[in-house]
Amino acid sequence: MGTYVPIAEHGMVGDLQTAALVSSEGTIDWWCTPRFDSPSIFASLLDSERGGYCRLAAAKDDGEAEVVRQLYLSDTAILVTRFMSPDGVGEVVDFMVPIESTEPTARHRLIRIVRVVRGTLTFTFECRPRFDYARASHEFAWTGDGSAVCRGPGLDLHVQAVGSLTLQAEEGDLTSRFTLEAGETAAIVLTSDEAGSQVPALMSRDEIRDTFQSCNLFWLGWLRKSTYRGRWQDMVNRSAITLKLLTYAPTGAPIAALTMGLPEQIGGERNWDYRYTWVRDASLSVRALRDIGFEEEANAFRRWLRDRLGAGGTASGEPLQIMYRIDGDPHLSEEVLDHLEGYRGSAPVRAGNAAADQIQLDIYGEALYALSASDDIGSVRHWRDVTKVLDWLADHWDRPDEGIWETRGDQKDFTYSRLMTWVAFDRGIRVATATSRPADIARWTRTRDEIFDQILERGWHEKREAFVQHYDSDVLDASILLMPKVGFIPPRDPAWLSTLDAMGRELVSDSLVYRYNPEASPDGLRGSEGTFSLCSFLYIEALAEADRLVPARYGFDKMLTYANHVGLFAEEIGPSGEQLGNFPQAFTHLALISAAVTLNEHIEKALSR
């Protein structure tokens, strides 16, 4: 292929155990299976020459002008890529049927329907899998009826052609070129399964049609549970579907993003693996889903989280670690895949995440924030696990750590980390009181109040008239935007309003918000980064809570212009408005939902005065 499409030029399809990215050119350039955190079989997103891909698109013959448009069918995760030329109009429909089972499955099916709706159009198909992050070779074999299998280490990829196209072998890969007229359809069925598995039964046209209808009905039915009826329903629905697609159904654990290695700066080294479950991100994600009616997803994650609290601690001696694999496995070694060039040369490409060993004290606050959102706090044993964690935290909260942004520099006394330890005790006290569960409430209360006083004394900077990133510094940090949301300070308190003003002057650029200034607060990494879309939505929500509704609404509407063509956000926005970082990012979409809910509520209140 030789080139890279922009990060934002993708849609996502998935079945709640794995997912794939499909570019606006009709190329699957990212798919890890059978789980989100499995090695890839298609990874041309990280190396256009060696990574592997599956392309199904209109042929680009000389002299033919072509317009390509990509969209989701409304309120579903069914992706349509349309190709329009003087000779005809055709489309490729990509989808995976959601697997709602609580049992992990090895077999996953991605269906690609191609059809022509006007005129005549020629399509090309290329399937070039590269197993194990393109480190392993594969064997090829025909399986009958024109279908084939590519066998890699531990994994088979079955490829079936349906309709008037014929697959051809090309050095272990598959290609085809075929022409369809108006009204004609064909399909490619990609089925991944464990090595040596039985060849899947061939799908008929009727079965493919029925499967498409099942997928469509699943998403329409799931979305009916949403309680959001505000001004930005389409974007909230898309964000909710995105969070659902990023959640591993067997455990209820959301991942931070679908991808790994996508850069925060083109050519830079800030390239991380986000295919795991962060306690922080996941806790806030399910809280956002719960706020718009998705109780089932919130309860599933709470069960996963309670199991982590009761697991007996981690190798570092902490009760929780900041992230886990989606099945709860705490072991996440990091390796550099130096055979991959990285997206547009952004190296190193890392698989795994060494930040799993960091100390980030804020996770206890986010965990209690999620657990306290429901009256169902679990069994007596689960409550004892909670009390053990809070009793431990009462002895260990006053320590420097790496902070929310996982800096790879020195540990510091981060204000946000202290804030969330305050949340941990505050929510623990509330739950114990409301449910009459046994707890050392007197000690928890003393600790909570001690943290509160410390933040006011050391996290507040008199000259800046603002809460700052860490003690003994004057650096601002957008994570502090959560202060009023978690109830630490009223949203119109003078100290908070002056903090908001300071952030507006220093961290905000035309509604876009930087996490912090890395030059003023070195984070141990080279290079710079874009604005964080999570922080931008947190800022908008804080403005709304402060009754600054005009800039809040203007900022929200402007932020929506940075979404990609199908409503998805990566982690960051670059200097020219391009999306950067891993994609799509759950943190951004949960913050969009939260901002939309809060802003709509405050607009309605203002209109009713």
C-alpha cells in the first residue's frame, strides 16, 4: 500500500469481544482477534508495507474520477463505505454481529457485503493477513467451494466468497477483481478461529441477509434503553455505541481505546498501547453510560471491579493496579516491535504497557466513584474488600505518585491524586452510612478532612489564584476540572471560578484544552502533544456547571466539528485540527456524554427561569 490514511479516516465495527477499523478507502487496516488485546492479523495502520490488510473497494482505473463517502447506518455499528464514479455507484457494508455471551469465544466473523446501486462498477479485493503483529508467516490452503484459509500461529483466518467473485491465490494471500451491475451483490466473510478448528459452514446469501438484520436490530434495541433526550442525541448515541463496542462482554471491562502505537505527535515517541482496562477510564466510562440509562453495562463493570478489589493485592503491594488485561490479568509486560515502522514513521511501536506498574493513587477514588453509583454494593464479602482497601488507603494516601497522565519522570504530590483519594473516603462514608454496613467511619472521616485541608493549603497557589498540578509548583493541569463534578468544591465558588479563568487563559485554545504544559512540568518524554479532547469536554462541563452557558455551548458545538466523518474521536487534536493518538478513545466519548447531559440540563434550567 505504501501510504497512510489519516487516523480519523476510519470507522469501527465490532462484536463486543473484538473490533476492527475500516478506513474510508475500504481497507481493514487494524484487527486483533480473538480479543481486543490479542496480536494483530491486520496492522497496516502501524506499517503500511508489512502490517497486513484486507481491502475491498472500487477499482481505481485511470481516467475514472471517484468520490468516496463513509457513514454508519443510523443508531447502529453497521458501517457503509460508498464509492461513486461516472460509471456507477456501489457500496461496501461492514459489520460484526454482537456476541452477548459471557463466555469468551474463539470464533469471530466480519462480514463485508458489496453491492452496486447504479450503473456498473468494478471492485478489487485483497486479503493479506500478517499474523502476530506481522512477525509470523502463514500457510495457505483451499477449503472447497472457492473458499480458503490462512493458518497462522494459534489462529486461522477463513475467507469465503459469496456471489459472482472468484478468489485467486497470490503467494499465500488472496485477491479478486470482479464487476457488478445495478442490483447485484456479493460478499466476503472473514472468520477468525483457533488454529486447526473446523472449517466454518459456508454462508448463503439468505443467511448473510438475516445476519445483517440481526445486527441492525441488536443495536436499535440496545439504544432504546438510553434516557438521553437532549439537543445532541445523535452524537450521544454514537458515543454510547462506541463505548459499548469498546467493552469486553465476557467480563464487562471497557478498554481505553481500540488501538496501540498511534502517536500523540507524528514522528514522536509518545506511542502507547491502550487496549487494556484502566480502573480510572473504565470507572468513569460506566458512570457515563449509567447516567443515560445503561445500568446493565455499569453493573457488569462493577462486578469486574469488585473482583479486582478482592483479588488480594498486586505484586507492588498495592490493593489495585492502574490497569489490567480485559480478563483481569494484572501482567502487562511492554515490548517494542521494532520491525514495524509505526504510523507515518512514529516509532517505537509498543505492545503492552509498562505503566501498569506505576503508582497512581487516584484510582481508588474512581473505583469508589463507580461502586457508589448504585445501591447494589455487592455481598458482605465485597463490602469487606472495600473496607480493607480504604483502611489501607488511610495509611498510604499521603505519598507522591506518577499521577493521572502516567508521567515517566519523577513522582510528585499531584493535586488530582489527592482529590481522588478524598473522593474514595467521601464515597465510602456515604455508602457505609446509607447501608448501615460496618466501617471505621470516624477514621475515614478524619482522613477525608485531612486530605481536604491539605489540598486547600498546598494545592492552592495564591499568586496564580488557582489549584495547581502538584504541590510546590505553579503549573496548571486540566485534570483538576473534575473538582466540582466529584463534589469537592461548589462549581461557582470564587476559588473555583478563578481556577477556571486561569485555565482559560493558559490551557485553552479556541475551545481545545491542553492537559498541562510539558515545558513547565517535564514528564520524562521528548516531544510535544496536541490538545486532549477529554479535557476539552471536561472544560465545557465545568463552564456549564458555573452557569457560563454561552461559552459552554459554543465550545461544545465547536468540539463536535473535530469529530471525524462518522462521529468518532481519537485521544488528541493536533495543531491543524487533525486527530492524533489512539482511536477511538473511550475517555473522550464518555466526557462528551457527560458534557452533553450537564450542558443540556443547565440550558433547560435557564430557559425555565
